[in-house]
Amino acid sequence: MSRGWCMTSSTKARRRRFSSVRGLTALSHWYGMTWALVALRASSLVSRWLQPQPCCALAGLRGGFLLLRCCRAASVHPCHASSGCLHLHGTGLRGTTHPACIPNASYDYMTTSASDHIRSLTLLPSSASHLCFCKTAHSHVDQPCLLEDGSSVTNCLLEGAVRLAAGSVIQHCHLQGPLEIGPGCLLSGLAVGSSPALQNFPLHDVVLQGHHVRLRDLPCRVFTLTGRLDDWQSPAEGATYLNMPWAEFFHRTGIREGDLWDAETPQRSRCLLSARLFPVLHAHEALGLEDVLWLLAPVAGKWLARWRAAWRMSWQELLPCLDKAAELGARQALFFLQGQCKVRRVLLERQDSSLLPLARSAVHEGYHEAVLGTLDEVASTAGDAGIAARALACIAEVLGCMARGEGGLRSGPAANRKWASAFGRLESGDIAGGVRELAAERQKWMSRPALLVRAARHYEGAEQILIRQAVMSSCQFVTVGQAELPPLGHWVQVVCPARLDLSGGWSDTPPITYEHGGAVVDVAVLVDGCWPIGARVRRISELELRLVSLGGTPRSEVVAELVCRELEHLQDYCQPHAPGALLKAAFICTQVVQFPSQKPLRAQLMESFGGGFEVHTWSKLPHGSGLGTSSILAGAVMASLYRAAGKAASTESLIHAVLHLEQRLTTGGGWQDQVGGLVPGIKIGRSKAQLPLRVEVEEIQVPDGFTQTLNNHLLLVYTGKTRLARNLLQDVVRNWYARLPSTVQNADALVSNAEECAQAFRQGNLPLIGKCLDCYWQQKKCMAPGCEPLAVGRMMDILRPYVYGQCLAGAGGGGFLYILTRAPRQKEALHQILAKTEGLGNFSIHSVEVDTGGFSVKVVGCDTEDGACPKEDVAV
């Protein structure tokens, strides 16, 4: 053994043997063969696996198999020999060179000894070697607990109870249990039809292989059976077959030397390599695995006669007839067959494994239709909207891969009428029917990249429908009671604080929140001493809905006004940019108005309330502030609307009602904003990785006096940059569904940091809170790259010496920056520092203080200007 090695064509010519990288490669069993049959088409998959990507198989398998074919798939250069680094340069037949370095690599030359070969594939961690093989690589095993330590499974599909003893290897096999493989065995190239035969023969210390052979134009399958201890080239008189002396083998089976070797064959040439042991063709019957397995437990008469009647070949005669293309094709087909099983397992068991490498390989190798069919099957039969949504997202990824980077951007409209029928079925809850219609329509969009990209967009649109259905399972946690109906013309007014997300944001976003689980630390804050968000509702005598948007306060001028007198005026409630969409959705989600309905709007209003409604909303915060304005405003509108309609809802109900509203509105938000603005003080919200989606909120108890300390150290800086969300949410959801390792790890880190931040608040530890804020900002940038504009980054650099920590509010990209200063009351000092810096634009600094009272609901009377007809606060 050595380190730092070179494999070239000259090496091949010199040695005529192939090398395997221990801990990385698992070459096919080779006894005198002039080719090493690799498990998959080396021309593409090897080069693809060698790509230095975070989601590639090389990074994720910890020593799983990578199969090389000399001169065609990879060459190795003697770089850094002293350091033990192995440098591979995978060159695809259709691609370019992709270098990869494997630190501390080592290698063994292949051997004609089955024992040595099996040993090299089953090294245990306690062995002398510092490297060991994974127990399973590129395989689907139904019951992995039946694989003993020291066994090895590569590119296999093992269904049912398949028990594998230590010291045994299975490669490129599709087997069905119950099966028991004893120690010292190597099985390779066996199809599922071989399983019944294997059940009748105990296996230990044997090498059993299936081969694709071509006899001129006739393809056939041949099985070979040898013993682990057999020597291929030693004369029979002193050698073994099936680990027993030849004489004993002849006695047990009734086979004679003349059956195996011609009379003129010299004694020294009569060896295992030249023995005609292996049946190839029979004049009257199809041959199978039993035609060699009987040699292990011979039955007199039938099998011996059948064996003698067959045309048999020796290893020496078989080698030139091996059909390498068929062998590679079969192994490739098996790889994607077990890949389809992986798809089912990962989706149905909600695993955090990435299917993107498999999708890319399937597209590259022409197996995309099989993978698409499996995804269709999972989506239509899972009976779970969350699982079906992820399956549709995976289909979108496959279609995107098929476009090969052409055809335009993945993010874009998904409103082609030809997909409307399928979307309608999904909206109605008929997931199976919707998936079938999607698949049928998909076939019409496969001809060129532009159509593939558009099809991918529509699959992502379908995925969003199912996400909405999954999130709307939270409706069961909305409980609405009865309350006194306020008099006609009396305003119900709700004012709310803003929220600062201090850690954990993005983990509250569907589907992450119900597939991974979420935790977010929020604080409700007054900005410059005011509640910045509010809404008021009153009943009016006119049978209409009057929707009014004001400026920054209840006394501001009217910015926009919309009057709805017919149900048709509400039909664009699900278009976020339509005038009054949020308010229309609030009427529908609170069930003040039934939509759709056969009953006209005016009739509904008259029967239920004796009149219509007028709604006013306002916010002092700029658009794109990052302070949760839209969700908090939705909560304020729903709270005031419930009360004005003679109903009452708890804060917990409002949190889930806003979730429902935003799904109906199709903005797809999470739950952190309404938790932050509707629940007072400092708190942590959590959701479990399950459906129905339920948000639970825990108030964080801080030391006495710490709230005022926090007020003295917390500031808001408006960056002057309007936050441009662009496709941030869509990109985050796409990366989550792809289960990119960086995204999964970051989701774990977000939740962990939120719990650490909560603990820092309980301790009243400002420096530790600041550390959590800085960590949170790095996590946001990882989740949504590009969310830090250059000017904002420069501002943060300038402020860094003066703060414990800082972070852009919300998704980032602009809006407000919140900072935790080292010294108290630094508003004026920091304003002077920033004012002296050129290029920061129109920034402003604002004081904030923790709102410990929470939002308020008041019936304030007929005229909010003079405070007439005041009434006490009404609990929500």
C-alpha cells in the first residue's frame, strides 16, 4: 500500500490490473478479468459525482462507492504524495474535467484472491486501516438493522428481510427476502428473480455472480459460483473448488474430470480458470441460478443430468464474451431503480435527504421519466398535502434540470389556462385527480427548454396550492365566540406595536415550519413612543363594504378608498396587489361575508348585521420596513372586524387566523410577525414538525429592570433602502424542498440560536443577546443570499464598534436595521457618526421601547376625532 498515486494508460499497460481507492471506491470483483466493470456509466455519473458541490454524493457518502474505469472515467496525478492526498480528475465522455481531492487517501491493487477482495471491502473501524467502507452506499435496504457490522452493500435494492453476515459483500443486486447470506460471501449482479433460488441454499464463503454475455448476436445471462478460498490458476490436483479439494467435489456431485477438461488438456493446465463449470445454454430448458447453486448441495440425478446436457463454458472462455455495455446498463438501471425507492422513502418518511443529485443524474442519463412517474405516484397516493407539495416541488426540479439552464428564469408567472383544470382539482382537495391532470398536461410541455421552464413554474404554483392547504390546517385552532354587537356607527379601534425578530426567522415559514419545526424570538415595540399600526371598523347603514386606507395616523387624510357592493367586487381578494386585497380577504376569512355564495352581498349584510361595514387602516411605517407591518395589520383588521360583528377571538386564535388569511391572500407568510405584534413583550414562538400547524407562544421572563435596560440600548436605523423581496421567499422554499445541506443545516441553526437567544434574555445578558443577533444576521444571509445591500453592509461596518450586535429586520434587503448598543442612549451620538459618512443616503434613527401591554381593542364611539361615546377596552 502507498499514498499519493498515479493511474495512467501506461500503468494499465504495465500492470493490466485495476486499482480501487479504499474508503472511496468499490470496483467490481475481478479474477483475471481484463476489464473492471463499474457500477454505473462512468462517462457521466462519475464526472458528475466529482463536481465540488455541497449536495454532491461525494460529500455526502462518507466513503461511499465511486467507480472508475481506467483511461475513460478518471486519471489520478501524483500530487502531494507526502501528504497522502489523492487527486482525481474525472473526465466525462461528454463533459469536461472535474478535479477532486480526497485527503488522506490510500489504495490497494486489485487481487485475484476473493478473500483479499472481500476483506478490502469490509474493513471495520477497528481494523488496522485508518479508513473503512460505508456499510451501504447508493442502496435501498428495507431493513438495515439486518446488515451486520463488517458487511458491505453497494448499488443494491434489498427488499424485505435480507440478513447479511459480517465479512460478506453484496453488489449490484436486487433481492427480496427472506434471505440469509452467511459470512465470507460476495454476491454480484443478481436480479430479483434469483431470490427464490437463494432461499433454498445456505450461503457462506462463496462468490456468486451474474453476468451479461453476448455469444455473437445472442445475449444471455450466465451465473458463476466459486469458493472464497479457491485459487484460479493452481492445478486441480493441489487446489480447491467451493473451498474443498477437487477430489471431494467430484465425489459429492458425481461430476468427472472429463466433464470439465478435454482429455488432451495437460494436468498443469487443469485449473479452475479453464474448468467448464458454468452452464450457458440448454437445448430444451431455460437456465437459471439453480443450475449452479445445486453444486453446493447436490441432488443426485436431475440436476447432474441437466448440468451435463447444458452447453457450459469456463471462466477463461467467458471473459471475451462478457457484454460490458449490457452490464453497465443493468447496473445503471438498478441504480435508478433503487433511486426511485429512495424517492419514496425520503418523501413518505419526511427525511431531510436531498433528491437533487438523483434528479440531475436521472436527467443526464435519460431516466427522468421513471423518476417523474415515481414522484407522480407519491404525490397522488400519499394522502398528505405536505408530502404531495414536496413531491411536486421535486418534479419542478426535474423539469428545471431538463431545461439545462436554458428557457428563462424559473421564477415567473404560472397562470396558463391549460393548467387551470388541474389547479382547480387541487384547490378542491382532489390531490390525486389534480396530480393526474398535471402529469397529462406536462407531457405537452416537454419539447423545448422554454416550455420545460414554464411547466416547472406551474408545478411550483401547484405546490403553493398544497402548501396553503397544509397551513390552513391551523384553522382548527381558531375559536370564535359571541360578544355584544356594538351600536351602529360606533368604531371598534385596534392599535398594535411593531415587532422585531431577534432570532429564528425563516424557521416559521411554510413549509419549513411544519416539516422541520420553527422557533422565533420576537419583541413587540413602540416606535418613537407610538403604536405604529392600527385599524378601526364600524357598522354603517349602507349595504356595502367601504375600505379606506389612511396615512400614518387615524386622523390622517384618506390615501385610497374602495367601495364593494357586489360579491364580484371581492373576487380578486387572492391577488395581493389588487386594491384592498387584504381587507377583502379579512372579510372572507372572518366569515363576516360568505364567499363564494349564491346569496348577494347586500342580502348577506342585511340579514346578518342590518347594514354594511366601513374599515380604516393606517401605518406610520414605510413600505418594506421589515417590521411585520402587513401581518400585524391583518391581525388588527381581523380583531376589529370580529368585534364590530359581535364576535370575540383570543390572541391565539388571531395568530392562526392571520396564518389562514395570508394563505388565502397567497402571500405565503409565516407566523412570526403576528406573534411579534399581537403578543406583548419578549417571547418565543414555536411550531412542531407536524400537521396540523399549531403555534405556541411562551413569554420570556427577564430580570427585574432589564426591560428598561433594553429600551436604553435598542435603536432602529432606517437604512433609506426600500426592502425589495424579489423572489426571496420562492428561492428559500425552493432550496428547502431541494433539501440543500446548507439550507437544512441553517434551519437547524436558526432554531438553536433562537433557544440560545431566549436563554440570554432570561439571564439579562446584553453581550450574549448581541452575539445571537450577529449570528442571526449571518443565518439570514445564508438562507437568502443577496439580502444585504452594499450600502447597508457599509453602515453595519461603521456601527460595529459601537454595538453588541445588529441585524436587518425581517427578510433583509433594506428597511430597518435594529442595533443593540454597547452604551445606553446612543441615538444622537450614532446619528452624528453616520451623518459624517458619505453615501449612506436618507437614513434616520428611531427610539424603540418594549411594549408590555400588547395590542388594544376599544369601542371608541361614533366620532374618533373628539372621543365621543367612549367605552372601556374590550378583551379580545
